[in-house]
Amino acid sequence: MRPETVFITGASSGIGLELAHVFAREGYNVVGVAQNDVQLRDAMRGLEHEYGVKTWPLVQNLTARNAVEKIDEFLHAEKIHVDVVINNAGFGVFGEFIQTDWEDHKELLDLNIVSLTELTKYFAQRMAKRGGGKILNVASIASFFPGVFMDTYYASKAYVLSFSLALAEELRPKGVQVSVLCPGPTRSNFETRAHATRSKLFGRAGDARKVAEVALKGVQNNKLIIIPGTRNKLNVFMSRFIPRKWLAPLVRRAN
Ligand SMILES: NC(=O)c1ccc[n+]([C@@H]2O[C@H](COP(=O)([O-])OP(=O)(O)OC[C@H]3O[C@@H](n4cnc5c(N)ncnc54)[C@H](OP(=O)(O)O)[C@@H]3O)[C@@H](O)[C@H]2O)c1
């Protein structure tokens, strides 16, 4: 039987890199996407040495206009058949909305929403045609809250959750599984890239490997919404009983 292949965006660091590790440990070959050539190639080489799997580093800015075309060309040229897609690449912008740069927010929306949606469409069409495949979209517990001082980030993750839930329902009869991962604050490069070192959120940040292990189990068990950690599950559960207009002041204090 041919080994299965997982395609992971943002596979060079943080949660994406740990997802690459746990899937490689299970015997999956890995196509990893990121922008930093050296870091990505090092990460993929590490997987080959540790687990004896095959890897393909694909250096690509996912917000580039022709990103999906380039990915399509690469997969065809290398004759790669993708079984599992993990749309993980994403970042946040921390700060008062009116004080932060529009260009940063635009890039965030392009990566967290537009690129994720286009890649999902690209893979979902092919998976539906052959009647099988799995898609894991990385949202956040932020998906369940209005994000004061990270307004566009939380809103982008609410989109990822809503989009994935709807798509899961559409694709289920076609044999394609869609899951959505909602981690809480996790140690990675996220905090630095979001300029969120003043935020209180990361004081109790969790471990990216633990997030990846829970995600793997969730995908294997065909779970729809995967929330790693008891505290995160509890926060999401409690949010259902709080009037929406009270959520933003609560988040303001937490952020
Ligand atoms: N850390 C948290 O607290 C947390 C909590 C909930 C959800 N999440 C979500 O988890 C996902 C992974 O975040 P992380 O915490 O692991 O952050 P991270 O350590 O900063 O990793 C982000 C990854 O995405 C890649 N990337 C960023 N922009 C890209 C672009 N334009 N094109 C291609 N690749 C790009 C990065 O590589 P390059 O820089 O080389 O491009 C890196 O591999 C994100 O969707 C994030 O929103 C994180």
C-alpha cells in the first residue's frame, strides 16, 4: 500500500511543525509550505532523519496572487497525491485597531481567510472527485469571541470555524472529512510576529506538541471541532451562556 501524504501550510515552526512531526511519526510523507527557505528545509530534513519518511519543502508565500497555481504545478511535477490537507499558516496583529498598519491587517486577511479558502477549494474539489480525503483547518478558541485589541485576527478565526463547519456538512456525503482545530494560546513564533509580547494571553501558553497530538487524534477519529486542553474547552463552553455584548469587555480584560 502506498504511504499517505499530508500537506501542511506553515510547517516550519510552531503548531505546523509539531503537526508535521506527529503525522510523520505515524508514517505520513509530508509536503511542508512556508516562506523561509532555510528554516523549512531544516525542518523537513529533520523529519526525514527522525522518521524515515519522504518530505517535500515547498517555499511559497501563500498570499502571492498565483500561490495555488504554483502549488498545483509543484504537486503535478512531483506526482504527489495528497490525502490530508492542513491549512495551518496564519498570524495575528496585536494592538488598538486604529493605531495599527492597514497593510498588516490586509496581509492577515489574505493569509488567514483568502488563502485558506482558496486552498481548501483546490483540494476539496479533487478529494470530492475521488471520494476521499481529509481537511483540517486551523482556527482558534479566538473563533468563539470578539477579539478586543486583536479584532481582525479573532474575526478571521470566526470565519475559519464557520466556513469549516458548513463545508464539513457539504462534503460529508462525498466522502471528504473536514475538521477544525481550535487551540488556545500556544508557545510558538505567533506572539512575536503579532507583536503581542504586552498581551496577558500568553502567560499560560500551552505546548505546541500537545496541540498537535490532540489534533492528530481528532482527525483520526473524524472529530468536527477539536479543542485541545480542558481550560480551553471550558472557556468555549462557558461562552455559550454569556450574552454576546458582555463578551468583548471580558476579552478586553483577558488580552
Ligand atoms: N500560537 C497560538 O497561541 C495559537 C493559538 C490558536 C491558533 N493558532 C493558529 O495556529 C496557526 C499556526 O500558528 P503558530 O502559533 O504555529 O505560529 P508560527 O510559529 O508563527 O508559525 C506560522 C507558520 O506559518 C508560516 N507562514 C506565515 N506566513 C506565511 C505566508 N504568507 N506564506 C506561507 N507560510 C507562511 C510561517 O513560516 P514563514 O515565516 O517561513 O512563512 C510558519 O511556518 C495559525 O493559524 C495561528 O493563527 C495559534
